[in-house]
Amino acid sequence: MTVPSTQKKRHVVSFENMSEELAAAFNEKYPKGFSDFFPELVKYTKPDGSTFEAVTVETDDEICLVKIKVKTDDPEALERWLERGDDEDVDEGSSAEGDNPLPDDNISQYGGDDDSQDA
């Protein structure tokens, strides 16, 4: 028996702590994951001023706000990147901050499952 939505329990639960029933309802509503629920992601403000992002998922007996951790860009790093400009020389394969260089384009150095079949 389905409970009318006006009488259903309402909860806030983090994505990592969903019950099996709620996880099944979440997967049914958002089968493709992030690309499905991103347009419905809403930012909520708590009484202390902090915020969290969540989507609504409904089961037979409850309506839940499922908190989704959303990592946003570091504002200072973004500002540094914007101020850097196009005319600064940056070595190909490395970042402007001098972090570890990105791997080169030679993918043959990475083993694969079909490498053993060629021998």
C-alpha cells in the first residue's frame, strides 16, 4: 500500500548512508547516475549558513533528500588560472603551478590484457 505523499516521513540522508530500499529507488530514478540527477540537484542552506546539495528520492513510505557531495573548483586556483593569460610559456605536459607533469602520449608503455596474446 502506498502512503499519500502528504503523510510520508521526510528524511535527509547522505548518498553514502542510503538504505538498500532507498538506494534501489535512487538507481531506478537515476539509472545513468550523475548525468541524470545533475539537472535536479538543488542547493539547500542550513540554519548555520552552511550549504549542501541534494536530490529528492521517494519510496513507498518516505521522501528523502539525498545529499550529494559536489566538489567545486578552488576559487583561488581558478583566479590564478584566469590571471595567468595565454602569453605565459608553459611546458607541454605540465601545469603552470609546477605540479607533476601529465603522462606523455606514448600509451604503449602501459600494459594491456591483449599484450600477452601477441607473444
